[in-house]
Amino acid sequence: MYNSTMPKPNSISTGLLLAFCELAGDTADYLDAFLLSAGSVSQLKSNLRLKDRQYHSALQGLERNGYIERLDKNQFLISPKAKKKIKRLRDQEWNRQNWSGDWMIISFDIPEPQKSKRNIFRSSIKRMGFIGLQNSVFICPFADLDEICLLRTSLKIEKYVTMFQAKICQTEDDSKLRKRFGL
């Protein structure tokens, strides 16, 4: 249901939020509330290939994290936080056909006394679309390096974080990564 030029959602909740964005179309930036008929809910679950439990769990997650507020059974209020996330997801749009083949890799070794900063950094880059290769090595085919630099500077962890732009060697197979990102 999400736009094929958007990064693949890395959670059911993000997929649901993207689906809401698709339903709202270009009005998502201005929309404060929306109503889903029972048929729309059923169609949405079907399009996202979600079971009832997954759909309701994702909705609860969106509510719990402050992205939506449920007004009635199928009526929801979109929060400013959700609008900001939708804008960020739209800003991450990229054309898979024009992908250069370069991977953005982030490696970090943030000391244990700064564990809270490490956790904030890790969760932030995951929200940007990075996936973990190891505990402190993350990869993504697209990235806003300026945003990552700003994040590491604001957390004062510059000396612990290294960013790479790399191509996979011809002897290596990145098909699993390409599949994960829909390339």
C-alpha cells in the first residue's frame, strides 16, 4: 500500500502510517482527522496483508507513541508528530532505478557510560531506515548524511561514530540486502 518510491517500512506501524498517508493523498499535510469506514478498514488490512491482531496492535502502537488519537471505532485524529514523521518519510523518497549502488554504512563504538546516547543514536538511525548488520554496524542504500552528522554532533558522540559510503565487492553477494530494501 505504501508508495513504491518510499523506503520499505521497517515496522507494521510505519506501514500503517504510510497507508494512512496514501489514503489521505496530498491532503495529509493539512489533514487533522480522518474517518475509515468498516469497509475501508477491511480493505486496508487486506492491502497490507495484516491479520486483525496485527492491525489492532499496530494501531495501538501508533496511539501509544502519539501518532494518532482514536476518537471513535474507525475515526482517528492525526497528531503533529505523525505529520512530521510522514513528512520525513516523504523526504526520504528516492528512485530505486537511479540508485548508484553505494551503501551508506554507520559504525559506532559509544562507551558504556554513554549508553543512553548510544540507544538514542541507534533508534534514530533505525527510524531513518538503517538496518543492523551487527550491534553497532548499520546499513542503508539512502541516507541524509547531514541529518546524521547533526544527530551525532547534538549528542556529542562524533568521535565514536564513523560513516562510510561503499560499494559491495564483486566477490560479495548483496542480494539479501537489496531484497530487504526492495532494490
